[in-house]
Amino acid sequence: MRLAGQVSSRMMPQQRVAHQRARGAASLEVAAHGLARLAQAAPLRVLFPTPEPGAPLEAAFVNVAGGLAGGDALEARITLRAEAAALVTTPAAEKVYRSLGDVSSIATRIEVAADAVLEYLPQEAILFDGARLSRRMEAEVAPGATLLAAESVVLGRIARGEAWRHGDLSDTWRLRREGRLVWADALALEAAGRDAPFGLDGADSLGTILLCAEDAARHRDLARELTEGAASVVRPGLLLLRFLGTAGGVRLSMASAIRAMRAAALGRPAVLPRLWTC
């Protein structure tokens, strides 16, 4: 017997629980004299470590939430005006937690004006088992400008013995010069297929370093030496270095390549950003 006003749970429609999501954003603009503009919205924050004497402005993008849950989103915009110089990094790896269904997203938009030099060197993203991530990088580089950019991803919490067996990854790059698309790259990977010979063949980490500069071809031999041949000049002024293997091996190889490319292409000290080693 059911009293008036009571409704059987069998009669109630199934509703999806709406979880609270984080939407972080930050916009950084740098001029030749230094910081020109900054806007930020939690949980994304920008900190400014004191640079070494003679070094350019250094900015660290920090996700104060500690990681990305399913459905969370971070959006960063980095603009360098003419003749500006900056190093942008992160203080730690970005953790992407197991998702209940929604995709986490990281979007980065970069604009480098004439004769400006930007180093975009964040640490890796770590996908927990069950994580779903969409990451997108878009860059507009003016003639005479230089961009050294690196991104990598680790598939699973390797130190804990956890493999990335469930989830998916979408990773895209778009590079434009004078409004024209000059390079595009996209990766769509499902965890279930990562061990296939035509997939990653068991590798648990991958990364890319990009040098966009008018004299990029000069550094092709160095790049091939650093990557054991996995580097090429894909078009005039654009040099790519690829990395694939174990998490520790990829991090060490990319760290060595960043040091070498900073010195050779930018005339910077052959060191990593200090936050990489703290």
C-alpha cells in the first residue's frame, strides 16, 4: 500500500547527476619592457618567479585545484608583443584524474609578434587510469619571431605501477604565420589500443618539441642527434623533435633536448627552467 503523495522509485525517471566543474582561465600579455597585462580566473593562476640575472620574464601557470577531474577545463592565452621575451612553464606535472564520463580539456592560445621570443615549456600531463583528456595548442607566430614549445603526456601513474587502460586522449597542434595555417598535427588515442604495434607498441609516454624560427634548419643535425633521428624540418622555419618511450626516458630525453635547443637556437644558458628541478 502506498500513501498519497508517495512515488515509487521505479516510476521516477533516471537523471544524471550534475557535478560541479572547474573552469580556469588566464591571459598573459608581455611587452618589451615586461608584463603588460594579466587576467586570471580560479583555479588557474599565474606566478612570477624571480628570473636569473639577464634572463627574460618567467611566468608559471598553476592549477591550484591540484588536477583536472572529468569535465574540468583550463584555458590559457599567452601574447608577446613585438621584441618581447618570456619563459612560460608550470611548477609540476598536470594530473588528469579518472573521469565518470566527461572529458577534461586544456586549451592554449599563443601569439608571438615580430622579433619576440617565447619559450613555452610546461611539464608533462599525467593521465590516471580512466582519464579522458582533450588538449589543444594554437599558435600564431609573426615573421622574425621565435617560438620554442614543448608538451608531453604520461599514460598512467607509472611510479605507482598503474597503467592507463581506460580512457582516451585527443591532442592537437595548429601553427599559423601571417594568418595562414603552416602546420597541423593531431593524435586520437584510446587506452584500449595503446599497446598495439600500430599504436604506441607499449610506450607509456610521448612528447613533442617544436622550434619555429627563421633559422630552424640550422639545428636539424643537433635535433636528430638528440632524438636518435626522430626530428625533421617539416617546412622552412619549422623544426620538430619527437619522443616516445618510458616516462622516465622521455622526460630525460626532452630535458636534454630543451637544454641543448635553448643554448643553440636562443643563446640561453643550457639549463632547464628552475621549477622543473625544484
